[in-house]
Amino acid sequence: MASTLNPYINFAGNARQAMEFYEQVFGGTLRLSTFGDFGSEDAPNGIMHGQLETPSGYTLMAADNPPGQPHQPGNNITVSLSGDDGEELRGYFDKLSSGGTVTLPLEKQAWGDEFGMVVDRFGIAWMVNIGTATEG
């Protein structure tokens, strides 16, 4: 699978409603996972990850802000890089980190993938997800 680059939007508790609206607008297949699906007792019905795959080839991702994290309209969009080429994606993460700030180290997560977050030296937030097909 080739790496993909997608917008990732954070919401203040209404990600489900927003993504259902975007599904009506663009069509396609919507998948939603809640914080509770991964064992969180704080905001168990909040959306941890939502993904809309549209017939036109657009992929829109979204989540509710985790409990305790403030919502900041205008700063609530992140760029997501994902795929299964671990070497390529780790390289991007390392390069984006240069002069930036790693906010979550790139490491194995509860859903089985490697995932990390970084704000680059220009203030742009990035998420990198390496699918489970990749061997370390």
C-alpha cells in the first residue's frame, strides 16, 4: 500500500455528528471507533478515530479531542500520513521532527499500529500511522 496524506479534524465532542454530516455530503463508507472501544472510561462515547472513505477517492479523518485537551478552532486540523511502509514513514517522522516537537513518540499503540505525533518547525501538526502489516 502506498502512503497516504489526509486531513484530520479534531472536534469538541461532536465528531460523530460532523462525520455523519460529511457522509451525507460526500457519500461513502464511515467507520467510527470510540474511546470506550479502547478501554477509556473518560468520555467512552467520544470518537477516538473516524474515517470516511468517499466514492470520489477522498478520505476524511476526525476525532473528538481527548478528555482534558482543549478544543481550539482554527488549530484543529492535522495532516495525517499513513501506510504500511514503515521505513518510509519513520523517515518522514524523523525529518518532520527535526527542529520540531514530538508530542507523542512513534511507538506501538493499543490498536496495534505504530503511531506518533509531531509539530514541525513551522507549527504544522502531523500524525504518522504505520499499519500492522509492517514488521519493525
